[in-house]
Amino acid sequence: MSRRNKKTPLKSRKRDESKIMILKLFIGAIAFFSFFYSLREFNNFTIISFKLLIIIFFLSGILISSIFYIFRTTKAEKHLSLYNFFALKTLTYGSIFCAIFFLTNDYFSNDKEYIINSFIFEKHKAYRNSPNYIITQIKGVEREINIHDYNFEELQNFNNVEIKMKNGFWGFQIIKEVKLKK
């Protein structure tokens, strides 16, 4: 066999490292978009407490990080910095699992929609690029709802809100549509 056809360990190692780097960048991009998707769903559409969302985020991130840490210490590396390893992995995989939570809650839900009529407690004017929002009560919990279709002067004329909702797969309600009523 000629020397050209033999794979040297250095070339093979560089290829493996470049594949791993591409995979890390891909997972990082997914985590970045998952984080902002989760924030959007939490702020606008799904009714869930912030405390529960943080528990899902950190519990899933730490669980996956622990699995990776055990694998890396037994198979490959013996000396890993716990803080550096867990901090990045927890943020990455916590974001991805929160996005998966919101996606499954919406797409695997039943399609039965129902309407809730509620009184508007407070109306808030938009600040810079943020939308106007109202505070109303949904199933005994006060909730901020962003209102994109009306400017603040038009919003002052309304006292009630009609919210079209559906139950999610995990039991958390999803806001489908908001209409203001006089």
C-alpha cells in the first residue's frame, strides 16, 4: 500500500475535531433559537408559572449535563472543570428542553377551543418597541397579555377581553386569540 492511501492519525484526528466543532455549533444554534422561542411562548401564548419553567429548565439541563459528565470522565477525560462543564451544558440543554416542552404542549394538545370573557384590570402603554399590554384574570390568576393590534388610545375604549384558548398536552392553557370588547 502506498503512503498516500494510508490515513495518518493526525489527519483523522483533525477531521474528527472539525466534525465535533460543527456539531457543537449546530447544537449551540439550536439552543440559541430554542431560548428565544421559549421566551416568546412564555410571554405571549402559554399560561405557566415562571417558577415551574425555571425548574424544567434547570432540572433537564443538569440531568443531561450529568449524563455527559459521567460519560466524559469514564471514557475520555479525567480532569474536567465542573463549573465550566455544567454551566454551558445546563444553559444549552435547558433551553432545548424548554422549547421541546412548549412545542409538545401546543402540537400534541386537543383541538377543543373555548372562550373566556374577563374584565381588564389595567392597561399599559407601550415603551419603545414593546407592545401595549393589559392585565386580566384567567382562571383565578392575573396575567399580562400583549395587545399588538390596537394603539393605546384605542385600547382606552375597551373594558373587557374575550380570549380564545385551548388546553395543552401537558395541561397548560394556550392563548390562541385575543379580542377586546366594550
